[in-house]
Amino acid sequence: MKSISAAALFAAALLAAPAMAQEAGGPPPPAPTPETTIAATEWRAVPAENLLVIDTTKGRILLELFPEVAPLHVERIKLLARRGFYDDVSWHRVIDWFMAQTGDPLGNGEGQSPYPDLKAEFTFRRDPTMPFAAVAEPTGARVGFFHSLPVQTQPDSAFAQTGDGKVHGWGLYCPGVAGMARDEGNDTANSQFFIMRQAYPALDKRYSIWGMTVAGLDVVRSLQVGDGENGMMAAAQPDRMTRVRVAADIPEAERPVVQMLAADSARFRAIVDETRAARGADFSVCDVAVPVQVL
């Protein structure tokens, strides 16, 4: 079964209680400054070729794709979307305070595409030209954003110490992050994927990350929760993906246009500072909400 391992599920269960307590009782991150205060030059357009449009029975989800982080997985997602593989496929496994999983044409966790399994892309190599905005610098590491994706990476000082002039980086499983489901073997991802409803760092560097929800996280969190073992759908009627497309393939007049606040902008740095002040010692990169506008 293409899924998240039992060990990860156990870790997720342990993490769920503090996550629920944080949302219920902890101070929320500050609301982003209204878009009218953000200069036009501070917005970054998400390329249509790297924007995935998922229409569901609960509404629309928009994901930014990251070929620099997981080229094989992004290529597979685009291929399957363009072949109509994901159309009318159910969200067959949904666990509250964890994630929503789909991409199985059989709807029981056992199905996959006819294409070969993928080699794992748990980490990527970051070079000095890749845009990166740090929000924290714990000893020996940097945590921040590559476009809309929260990542952790080795410090810039390590560039000069590596043979290829690059350093390791990896995506962080914050709410909205999209990862690839797999069997027990690392290189067994195929077509099933999941989108995080909450943050679960136990998954970091264990499941390949290929996208980030830039609009529609409320839709992800509204999907029907499974009533069977491990969040599988049993008696409940699952929600479905009605149609999945790459935005570049949608007629321009109908195509959603997504703009994100640029992570290297002054306004983004101010939002990070405001969020850190509100959260205090509990601050996490997952607390930072990157402003978005869908045109």
C-alpha cells in the first residue's frame, strides 16, 4: 500500500496533541498586513507551468510546484495531470490533524499509475543562485523559504567546502506541503500523494516533497475524514478530485493567476518579525503565512 509508514503515523499521533493545543490555546500568528500596503514590486508571480490546479468536491486547491527540489516527482505529477489520470479520483485516506491522501485510481490504497516507481528526492542541492530567505539560523543550519516552500538547509559558509559548490536542503512538512506517498522502500513513490492538514516534522527527509498549497488549505482541511483503520474511507463517502490540470494548459481567460509576497521583500521580513514576536519561544517557520492573491 502506498502510504505513510506506521512509525510515521505513531509519531504523528504523538505530535497531534500539542498541535491541537497550540491552535486551541496558543497565540495565533498575526494577520498579514492588508494587501493594499504591499507594493506591486513585492509580489512574485507563480509561473503557470509550475501551478497545479486541483478542483475537488469541496472547492479548488492551488499548489506551487518545485522542479528545483524534486524534478522527478514534479515531472510525474504534471504527466499524470495532463493525461487526466487524477480526474475523479477520491481522497481515499484522510486523517484529521495530519494529512489528506489521494492519487489511487482504485480508491483503496493499492492502486498506482502504469509508470515506473520514482527514485526518492528527500533532499536537494542548493546553490548560491537559488532564492532563499532565512527566518532563523540555528547552529549549523538555516531555516527559511525557497519561494513559498519552507525549507531547512546547510549554512552558506558550507558552499566553499563542497565539491560542487552546493549544500543540502530539504522541505519541511508544514501545513499545505504536498508530499509523495510510498511503500516501505524509499524508491517506491508512484502516483499517490498527500497534502498536510497540520505540521508534522516527523516526516521531514522521509517522504519526497514536490509542492506547496498556496490557496485552498481550507479546502484540504474540509475534506471528509476517513472512518476506517488508519484514516481509510470505509462507510463514509469520500470527497474526490474532479479535475486536475497544470495551469499552463488552461485557456488564458480561465487560468488562475497566483501572486505571492516575495520572500526577499521588506514586507516579508516584517511579517516574519511580527510572527516571531507573537509566538516567542514557540516560533516555527510553519507559523509564517506568506500573503497570496489569486487573480
